Amino acid sequence: MLLGVAALGMVLSGAGSLLSNAARAGGAMEERKLPMRFSWVACEPNCSWVSAVGIVTSDSPKDFEDFARDRDLSGATLVLDSSGGSVNDAITLGRRFRALKMRTTVGTTQRPSRANERPRIVPEAYCESMCVFLLLAGTNRYVPDTAHVRVHQIWMGDRADDAKAASYSAQDLMIVERDIGRLAKYTFDMGGAGDLLLLALNVPPWEDLHELSRAELRSTNVMTTELLADVMPPRGTTPVAEVVSKRAEPGQAKQQDRFSVSYEKPLSRTAEALPPATVAATPPPQ
């Protein structure tokens, strides 16, 4: 299994918020370690998105088909929070997302705790390993400033824990090279640049993941727009995008970004199924 899990950094302030924030962050991290789960989020009839949280497993393509069966997801927005997963199953999912002309972004969905609140997307989220290639599947792709998009090499899932000490056969090398070829074709089919593969394939599993800078997100075509409204348009109406982001005044510390969307009415380690698995392995949290 290819399971991707990364340590989550948290910015906390005040004794009262410490426990609640830590609990939310811990819960989000646990979700990213579980198999990918899809859910439909609607704030009004014309305001909605698909939340995809967790690692891609051999079950994920079927789980998505079951989720999509009674829904019109054409042009819908997919919000990702994932530590990666199975190489070939992520490619299958990504091609399905593109066939539906879905838009993609990174974030965690915050459900309302009171009746008069809307659901919102919190951008301090992680898209790592094969998640980056799911992000690439969107026809339009937006990455918030505070999101973390990280890449590294694919690897044999059953040897990712101690990759240097493991032994490898000619068959293993064939599997890795085959899946690199599949990933390269997928990347170019989705409109990604070769630089994305170069950055990912330069990072072995015993090194820290490489976090893409804003310049790299643009040069690799992982991000196609700087505007949230380009990936969160209402269906059949004109969007009114509300970005809740406090810009620091000169001399003031920058505050954490938050964004939500409202509309005027009407508006790792995860595994590939094939043994031995090729993975995009993420070191477990310390």
C-alpha cells in the first residue's frame, strides 16, 4: 500500500483556542491518513463543491463512481486534502475528473456549526505526492497562498519505509519505469509541464518532500489561475466570491488567510493494487 502522511504545522494563539484548533488539525490529519472519501457540500442550491479527503487506494476509483452515479458533476469544483496514494489509481481518478471537466483547488471543508452559517473552505491544507497529479486534472486549478503542495519520487510501496536498505529486482525496476512512463503521459495529457516530473523525480523517499513555490506552481502548470472565482463559479449563475483574507498593513504581522464563497441567488503511504506496488511514498509523521 502507498500511504502518504505528512506532519501538519499549526499556528495557534490564545489558551482558549489552543485545544479546539489542535483538535481540528488533528482530526484533519487523521482524515488524510484514511482512504479517500468524497462528499457533496452545498451552501445554497447554486453553491456547491466536492470534498475529496484522504489517500488514493485501489478502491478510490469505484468509490468515486458510486458517489458520482446520481449527481451531475460536470464542471463541479473538487477540493483536495490528501497525502497521496496509489500511482495508477490516482491516474485513473484524474482522467475521470478531467472527463467531467471538474475544477480543482486545495483546502479542507469546514461544516457549519450553527444554522445560519455557510460551509467554508479553509485553505491551510495539504496536497502531497499523487494528490498533486489529481490537482493537475482540473480544467482550472487554484492553489491558495497558505496551502502546501509537495512532490517526491514514486517508489515500491512495500519498501518505502527503509528504501535505502531494501533490495530490488529487475522486475521491480521495470514496474517503476513503467509507471514513470504512465505518469509522464498523464502529466502531459493534463497540460502539466515536464518540470513537474523533474522536481518530483529528484526527491527520493528518504528526503523531505519538495514544496512547490508560487513560481513553480505556475511554471509547472499545476496552478492556472490566481483567482478563486475561476474555480468556484456557481452553476448557471453569476458568482459573487467572498475571499476572507486579512492583508497585513505595513508594520503589521500577516494574518492567516481564510476564504469562503458565497453566491447571490439565483446563482504516504498508499498502495497501487498491483503487487509489488509502485508508490509515491511520503515519510510518516514524527
